[in-house]
Amino acid sequence: MELALSLEVISALAAVAFVAGFVDAIAGGGGLLTIPALLTAGLPPHLALGTNKLAASFGSATAGWTFYKKQLFTPAFWKRSVIGTFIGAAAGTLFVSVVSVDWLDKLLPLLIMGIAIYTLFGPNPKEEQNQLPKRDNKLFRTQWIQGLSIGFYDGFAGPGTGAFWTVSNMMLYRINIMLSSGLARSMNFVSNATSLGFFIALGHVNFGIGIAMGVALMGGAWLGAHSAIRFGSRFIRPVFITVVMIIAAKLAWNAWL
């Protein structure tokens, strides 16, 4: 499905996408910039969501690949998380078409605020805790459950998925925020790409706008991922907390006010 927009509007969407890509590569939450921008540009909600998934797939792929090249993501170790995320995202994308999400809108701000509080005050792995957890049946079960649940959430709703991944990685696996970010960005790509496939099948993607924003997102994601890797947790942590608090405030405003 195509929608004609002026060059000025597309340029503005691309600028928003660049900023969103930078933020999303570090802390997640870029969709809270791009989705409202697409809606403001005149896209109907279903088309805005599908087009955003196309653009977001560009950004998450770029960030995930960057972390992978720096050996901050090991695909073979997390293969159960990948498969679980794929299945969960597919189920969530299909489920959202038949279930009301009004109740979830009111719950999300509380969940995301909890993430911010935990990250700010809770115990966090130290910078030197850069080893992957021990491979055993408990780890495998955790990977399946985490992948299925967060993948389902991303397909079903979406806001704050990257933040959920990052903080749950630190809690479940006791790995530092660099490894947590590498895993989060990579799993975000899996769920984005999975949902995108269904949106394309349903005809809910504007390819012209999505690709234009996707290219800009790639640029922002590349810069954000390299900044995170270069400056480490001292850079990621405050950006992460700030973004999570903004996400919570934005969702609370939309749901309650």
C-alpha cells in the first residue's frame, strides 16, 4: 500500500528516524519517535505500524551486526533465544489482530517504570562481568521463556522492547550492560523482521517511506552502536535510564491522560 507524501515530509521523517536509530541502538525505544511521526504524517495506524517495522528492521540489523562484529553477541550460544523470539513475535503479531490492547496500554507505564527503577537502584553486573553464563538446562529453559515472552510482546505491542531485553538480560544472566545491549539489539532484529513479514503479507507496509526511514535509521544505529561500544557502560547506563523514563512518561500520558 502506497501513500504519496511531499519531499519535505519524507525528509522530516528521515531526520526523526536518524535520531530514533541512534537512541534505539543504545537503549531501545526508537519506535516512540518514529510511530508518532508516521501517524502525524497521515498514515493510518496499521500502515504506520507496518512501515515502522520495515524501518526498524534496518536499524536493528545494523546495530546487531555492529555488536556481533565486536564479539558482543554470539549467535550459536543464543540460538534458543533466537528461535523463541521468532515464534513469540509471530504469535504476538497474529494475536494483536483479535485482542484489545487497552488493558496493556495502562499496564505498560508501570512495567517500564519498574525497569528504570531497577536499573537505577538495583544491583548491576560490573564492567568486568563479561563472561557468558554457564550452559545447562536451566539456561536453556530461561532462553526459551525469555525469547517467547518478549518476542510475543514485541509482536503484540512493541514499546520498550529493547529496554525489556536489556534489563532482563542483566537480571537473568548476570552479564554486563555491553553484552546485554548486544543481545538486545540482535533479538530486536529477529522480532522486527518476523513481524514485518506478517505486515507485508497483510499489505500494511509503505515501502517507499519505510526504506527512506530505514536508511536514516541505519545511519543513526551505526553511530549509536559505535558510541556505545567505544564509551562503554558509563555512556550506555545514563542514556538507557533516561530513555526508559521518557518511555514510561509517554505511555502513561497516552494511557491515563
